[in-house]
Amino acid sequence: MATAVSQFLQLLRKGVYAIFYYAGHGYEHLGRNYMVPVDAPQPYAPENCISVQRILQKMQQQQTALNIILLDTCRKWYNPGRALSQVQPLEPWGNTVYGYATSEDAEAYELQDEEFSSGIFMKYLKKHILQEKKVTHMLEDVLEDIGRDPLVTGKQVMEIKHTLKEGRSLTDPICPSGAAAECWGHGQEPPSRTVTFPCGARVELRFLRLFSNLMFVCAKPQPSPAHVTDPQLLLHWPVETDDVAIQRESCLDHVETLLASMYKREELDCVFQLCALQKIQKDVVLQLDLHYTHLSTKQRTCESLQTTLQKSLLGQFFSQRNDCQPDSQRAPAGTGSVCLRDASALSTDPKGQGSLSTGSGHSLPSSSPSNFGSEPEENDESDLGELCLALLRADLGQEGP
């Protein structure tokens, strides 16, 4: 987490709009907000956590035009008996907005839909984030919608704090910075490679990084030998793999539209999706199957090849020093593994009913009062991709923070 935050800060430049969104385990201590990394020791202390206020201070140091902090996490008071982190007062630049999913000493709830979850805050943030209005007014609309949601009435109330003195909106025209774009693109995508099957057919593998921890592997067939007809490709995990936490069918749905807008359509013939790249512990092996009909025998044939994706390339954003950031530090290794992302839509039942959770894995009926103590609770991190997709859709096709 520390490395990802440092990389984010390195992308900031004078005049940019900076949005810092966090969904996960967190707590509040004497007015300070702390994020708890997934690999923090148990029990943890403030020195094991990351201060949101310190991040904001570093954002201000980059002379940004707008700083938005969105915290989709619980704010239960937590007093471990340790000193506060040292944070200097912010300069009065009038460019900061805080959007808290919940109020002080309260929990942030999620909608539970079988194995999927969607934070109440994210549910309404996605609805309003592309409105062409001042960002504080947009967040007020989110606050009002949350206040009208019967599932969290009396349980969760959003809070907004800001010093924004100008009418800045997230739909303002984008003026791309060459330096920031170069820094982001540095080493982000592994080089393409070509594999050759025994029949002579060649396939190019391209790597398209959509986010820092989400990558698509695209198999693009090259012109086939004369005896190879009707070729079809399939990219998947080897049957014997035990390196995957979750294996699901790769489904592009709404992501497909975004990819098609960013890359040529022919690159999407065969796509494999890798997510949670920050949790990679070893090299990843993928299998590529080629099904084709032999011209002379008319027999349908299948040939298979395996290719290894090096951990150092896939997780480069998180695990290696970046030329744009010479002093970055590596974050402690996580304990997960690469997984397929299921992009199925989240929903409640037709009557709008559902169950609530604070992200700890236990569902709460909408009528049940909260009975958690003062220990901080965890919120889900799966909504970040949908927020980024919404923002990216708005940016596609614009030449113009």
C-alpha cells in the first residue's frame, strides 16, 4: 500500500485534480484517519498504518489545483494508546474536499449480494460523479441519496468537509501533462511477445494495463500457414495450476466497451484478465490453446503452449523502483495471488431489499441495529474499479486535470 500511495503522489503536478479514493480497513483517532494495510500485523498500531492527513499534506506539496479525499471506510474511534503521527498544518489554499462515507465513530455499510458487495457510499457516488457541477454540490447529492436509503436510515450518514473556494468539477476539460503521462507509462506494460505452435501458426501476446493492478493479456493471431484453417484461440489457466485464489470465467461486459475505445478491436479476439497484481508472489503461467482444421485431412486439431509471465514485469508498478520516483520504498509483500475478475453487476432484489455489512464478512439485515464495538471495521475494496471506469469513460476522446 505504501508503494502504491507513493507512486500516486509522484504522478501529481502543479494544477492537476487529484482524487484519492480508499475503501478498506480503517479507523479514526483524535480526528486523524488511518488506513490499515491488508498485511498489517494483528494487533496493529498507528505505525503500521497510513495517515490520510499525511497523504493530503504531500498532495498539497505538489501544488495541485484540487484535492479530493474519498474515504469509504468505517470511522470508529480507536485509541491504541500511541502518539499521533506528525502532520504539519495545511496551507490555506482552499482546494481540499473530504467525502466521508460515514460520520465520526460510525460504520460504513455495504450491500451484500451473495458473494459480491457494494458500499452504500459507492452506490450513490457512481450515480452522481459525472455531474457537471461543483464537486461539493455533487457530493451533497450523494449525501442526500444515502440519507433517503431505508437500508441505512439511522445507521450511516455521509459527511462532507471542504475548503474549496472555486467552482471545480470532475467534468472540467483535461489538459494532459507530458511529464505525468511519461511517468505513468514508464514500464507499465510488459513488451509484447510472439509464440509459435508446432503447426507453424504464430500468435502475438499483447499486455494492456488498464489500471496499476489490472492487466489484460490479449492473444492476436498472425497470418496462418496455408494448411491451418478456421483457427480459434483460447487463453486460460493450466489445469494443474494451484496459484489462483479465485477462478471465474473472464467476462468483459462493460469493460469491453472501454477497452475497445482505447485499443484496436482486433486485439480483443482472445482476452485474459489479470487483477490484484499487487499480490503476486511468483511467476504466472498461462496456457494458450489453438484449435484449427487441417486443410488436407479436414481433421479438427488442438495444440497447446504454455507461457510464463514474470512476476517482476506484472507487478512492476508495486515491486520495483521507478525512475520517476527514485526514493520510493517497497511495500511489504501481500499474501494473495493473481485472480480473474468477475465483472458481474451488483444488484439487490426487485423490492430494493438487501442485507448490510460493514465489510467484515457478516451480513446485517436492514432492520438490525449495529452492535459492533469500538474496534475498526473493514469495508470492501472491489468498488474502486467501477469508479475508475466511470471516470475513464468521461475522459475518453478528450484532449483536454
